[in-house]
Amino acid sequence: MLALLQSEPVAAKWLEVYGAPPSEHDVERLHRSIGQMVSSDLPHYSDLVPGLLEVVSEFRGRGTKIGATSSYVVHEMEALVEAARERGFEPDAVVCSSDVPAGRPYPWMCYQNAISLEVYPLEAVVKIAGTIPGVQEGLNAGMWTVAVLQGSSLIGLSGDEMENMDPGELQVRLEEAGRRFAGVGAHFVVRELGDCLEVVDRINEKLTVGERP
């Protein structure tokens, strides 16, 4: 954030308003202020991805453990976890960026999840992501990585918005997002979260013949 504050247009405006250039103290103050706003607002924007509960139920029936990673810091994530729990979703482990040396695209959150869940080897773990850094996180951790288009940052639409969009325009956006996810190395790109069930079956087949991510 300090680099942003010190960029020419922002620094000039900051100096005009506050009479001094931005400092590390200002960064800490902004982080606290923004963190408070995020924590209070998150529960209002925490609807579950369509199909999440059904997919998680199916995976749990297979004996699969569910971990989550997030770019939020711990006090922000606590509010989000509580909101998700009220909506019926509670992962077995949650790791956020403030729990590790660095967040996405570094692999540390994935590693910490694997440790907390006591799962190994890492090629037997599947990372499901909806952002470019999330895909890179899984790849850097040596995991099979699946990009989901619905609800992804590249599509930027809710389930209802996708249903109401012109089919031709939606298809163009889906194809472009799919190319971008594939371009950064995602092993699989699927339209909906429910498609991950079949993908995991395919990954299991690959593992049995010695294929690795």
C-alpha cells in the first residue's frame, strides 16, 4: 500500500490534504480503518457459490477433507467464516494470508492447509480456484489445480446475472476467461463447481497410472 500512496498522483494529493508525504504510520492507520470496514461489510456479501453445499456433501461422502484459503487477514476471515457457517458451509481448515509469510500466488496457505488436514502427498490434493492468483497458488504448491468459471473474478457475474445474460455474450466471456485460466497453467477449467466431481474422478484415474500435476 505504501507504494500506492507514494505514486505520483496519490502522493501529490496526499501532500495537498495532509501537508506531509505518506508514511508507514499512515499505511498502518489505513490498514486498521479498512480492516474494520471490511469485517463489518463482509457478512452482507457472503452468499455461497451455487452448488457449493451439494458438492461439499458429495466430497465428504467420499471421505474428502475440505480446506479453504483466503487473501483476507484473520480478523476479516473470522467474520466471513461465521457468515459461511450460518449458510451451512464450514470447511475442515481455514488459512488466510496473515497466517503465513505471504499470500497468493505463493503456496504457503496451501501447505498450511495440508499440514492442518494431515494430507499428503501434495499431488493427491486438488486446489479449486476462481482467480488467476488462486490458480497460481495451487500450481506453485504442486497440486492439481481446477479453475471454475462460475463465480470467478474473470467472469464477475452472480449466478442470476449469468442466467439472465444474452447466451452469445455469456459464451464469449466464458471462452475468454477459460483461455486466460488455461494460459496460466490450470490443469482443468470447468464451468460450474459441480463439474469438479467428475474432474476429481479423472485425477484419481491419472494418479493410478502414475501421472502427476
